[in-house]
Amino acid sequence: MTETFLSGKIPEGWVVPQGYEPVFANLRTAVDEEQWGAAAKLSSQLADQYRSAGYRDEASTFAEIALAGTAGYATTQFPNADDHSVEALLKPKNPKAAFNSEILMSRYAKQAVAEFQTSCGLRTDGIVGWETMGCLPGGADYTLPSVATVPFQNLVIKPNS
């Protein structure tokens, strides 16, 4: 689903709230331009919004974008980093799930993020938080579009019953 979304398409069955199309375009642009801080902040907010509304597939896609961008950038900052592939950085929470398992950072990715945090003068916890995202390219001055902070339920048009 992540590749489908990043290619400019909305995966089949996804719920798209009013006003989110431009937000999605902004996220795709941030990824294309390797503005990982902006991409991480926006995609983590979208993941939270979708997760809180019960849309796990969408939430997992956006969480994957946030984690992959952050961990991927962190590993490129250190000469001893030997594998930048998504497979080395992320793992499914439930490895036995056929698809759509929640995504977590691998031990390797957490270590790279912790080293990156140290280089930014942040608390070293290996967790991708707002401060860490702000240290990534494009993250320091990035602010969320206002529609991305509106409660999700207020944006989804429900059919009259």
C-alpha cells in the first residue's frame, strides 16, 4: 500500500477525509524531495489521525513512511552504516501476519536513530519523536497544515441513513 500511495494513487478501500488530497500531495512532495523531517511530521500525524479513527491499514502506511524516512536518513549519517534498505530498518510487529501488520523499527534502526539524536544534541532514546523529526532535513521549520490537525471524524463525510 505504501508504494501505491507514494506513486500518487489512493489504495483501494481507503477513506480520504475532506481536504486531505492536498495534504497527501504535500507528503509525496516531501518524500520526493527527501525532506524527511517534513515527511515524518506529516505522516506521523496522519498515522495518528487514521489510527484514532480505527483505520489500521492507512495508519500503518503513514507510520511506515515516517519511520522509514527517519531511520533511513539516520543510517546515512554514519560511515559504519552498512544497510539502508527498508527491510533492514523496519519489521512487522507481528511477523506471522500475512499483511498489514503494524510496523516497528529494527534494533539496527533504533541504534542509528539514537546515534543521530546524539549528533543533534537530543535525548538519546531511539524513539522517533517530534524533536527528532525536527532535526531531519526540512523538519526544523515545518508546521502541519491546519486540516491535518482537525479531528478526523469531523472531516469524513458519512452517508445519510
